[in-house]
Amino acid sequence: MNRYVFTGILLTSLSIHAQTVVSSVQEVLTLARRNNPELVNARLNRTAQDQQRNIARAGLLPSARFYTNFDYNYALPVQLIPGGILGIPPGETRAIRFGLPFFLTAGVEVNAPLLNRPLRADRGITEQNLRIIDDQTLVLQDDISTQTARVYHAMLLTRSAIDITRRNLSAADTLAQIARQRLDKGLIEPLEYNRIRAVQLTTADVLYQNELQYVRNQNQLKLLLGLAPADSLSLTETLDARPAPASTDVPALRPERPQIVLRQSQVDLSKLQLNRERLLRWPTLSAYGRYTQQAQRDAVNFLNPNERWFTIGVAGLQFNYPIYSGGLRTSSINRARLQLKLAEAQLAYEQNRQQTDTDDVRNSYNQAVRSLELNRQNYELSNQNVQIALVKYRSGLFAYDQYLNVFNEALTAQNRFLSNLSNVFINQTILQIRNGE
């Protein structure tokens, strides 16, 4: 019985806290593009905005409506009729009221546009707006992919830094034990022991800081992947597991970045809007038809079948030609023209900005690749030097200052190697993202 209870508790805990295991940067990029909340919301917004097609199309289709009006004429027009007509004695006047106080009208109206070029232009503008939404989603995806790649490698970097710092702390602990034994025997001064303890404590504090930064990077990556804070995220890849490229050759990038495509789409939209403003000067033609029935009563008795209803029917064409609008159309055209110039200027700036950014990523990648092997060799030599210096210090051949110099050189080499290795993989991944891989 206890076995089943334990199994149930285990399954419940696994269902509450999901576990995600990522083995490569390409896998984490795929998860981000599929599950990132911002991208999910962008796709939902695109689905909702797709209804704009039907809205723009409806303006070119016939429309029909049923309507009814109930009017109470509390003050009807009165006309004075002079005598001599309608049986009125000469010299007298008679007040005659026109109309009845209660009116009920019910009818059907149909309108159909026959010629309306601005409405047709609206359909093109709607399609362009939808393309802009798609381009904005691609820009967002590119930004999130780049951010995910940086956070992913930062997480690998801090994890590697934690491993190295733990080794350094182990060496510092060993050194502190040796120094304590020497201090007890009176072979060293308390000042030297205190300095060794200070390095030990500093190394332990660096380890805690690296562990904190690792947790921060992990939480940030969870957020980018659409995971809950309580979910488990594990990375199986290590910085030194993925072989770095041996050459500095970078594949040719796509000529147009999503940001440039978005700016070009905005230029096309401005052109369409300018054309629509010009089309507002064209005449419009529409057909219409109305059929109504009207009842006039002295009292509210419209359901009385003995009372008459009057029928009105009309059909025709309506032609509209704008002549003067107080300068509104001219101002609208000028504004659309200026917006087009602004969009073209933004496009030119975005092209230069993206080219500069891409060149910077490419140059950073090439430089990191050239320096990687040198830093790797320096890192390995510095680790060997620390071991040698520790042996010499233990045997009394090295003073503490000599060991400390070797240790500090090793720390510098370690940091430079990890930072350079991370830069190689980050910039390599960014170039792959921009190449569409």
C-alpha cells in the first residue's frame, strides 16, 4: 500500500514541476521560438488582425439594413386658410393643422458601391498592414533568439566559472591548512597566514557570487523559454564540449535582416497611403434602394388593421464629386508625402545600423577565434604553474608572495579563456541566426 502511495506522490510532484533538459544551443533556440510568451502573443495578435481582411472587403460589398422609426409630433405645423374657399365664410380665417401626431415608419435599405477607388485602396493598405505585423513578429523573433543565445552561453559561462572557482577554493583550502601547520610550528608570521586566509575567503565569496549569477541567468532563460519559475531547467552542454571553428571564415549572411524588411514594408505602406489620399479626389458612384411603409395616427393604435399604411419605394444612383474641402485633401496629401520621406530615411538609417552591427559581430567572432587557442594554451599553462607553485610552497622553496603571483596570473588566464570561449560561441550562434540556420 505504501508503495502505491509513494508512486502517486512522485507522479504528482513530476506533473506539478515540469523538467526541461536542453542539450544544445539550437535546441534552446527552437524552444524559445515556439514557447516564448511574447512570440506566442504576437502570433495570437496576428490571428486576430487577420479579420481586417474581411472588414476591408465588406466596404466593397452591398449592405442592407432594416430600420424603424417612431415619431411623436408634439407641435404640428398650422396654416391659416382665408375665407371664400373650402366653405369658409368670406372675411373669416380657419386654422388647419397639417399631419398627425404619431408616425411609425418601417423599411429596408440597400446600398451598393459601384465606383469607389479609395475603398479598393484600403484593401491594399490592409494587406500591407498584415505584412508589417508579420515582419514585426520576425524582428521580435530575431531579438529573442539573440537574447536567448546570449543568456544561454552566459549560463554555461557561469557554470564553468563555478567549477573553476571550486578548484581554486580547494587549492586555497589546502594552502590555508599548510599555512596553519607552519604557523603552529612558528615557521611563518601571523601576517602571512592572515593573507592566505584572506585569499581563501575571497575565493569563497567569488564562488557564491558566481552561483548567484548562475541562478539569475537560469531564471532569465526560463522566462525566455516560457517556463514557470518552479520548473526545472537543465543544460547538458558545456562550453568546452562544442568544438570551436578552426578558421575565421564566416558564411555569407542574408542580404536583408528582419529589421530592414520591416522598414521596407513601412515604406511600401506609406506609398499606399499617399496613393489613397490622392484617390480621394476621384468621384464615387453607388446604387441605393429603399422600401418603407408609414402609418400616421391620432392615437397609438398602429395594430388596428382597419387603418391604412402608406408605401414609399425609391431606387437610384448617387454620384459624389469632391470640389472643395477647405484644404483638407491638400494637407492630407502633404502629410502622407512627408511620412513617406520619413519612412525612407528610417529605412536608410536601419540599413546602415544593421550593417554596422553585423560587421561588429563578424569582427568580434574573428578576433575571438584567433585568440582562442592562445588563451587555451595560457589557461593550461597557468593551471600547471599553480600546481607547481603549490608543491614548491609546501616544500619551502617558494615564498607566499611568489605563489600568490602565480595564482593571480592563473586567475587572469582563467577569466580571459572563459570570456573568450563564450564570445566565440555567442557570436558564432548570432551569425548562424542571421544566416537563417
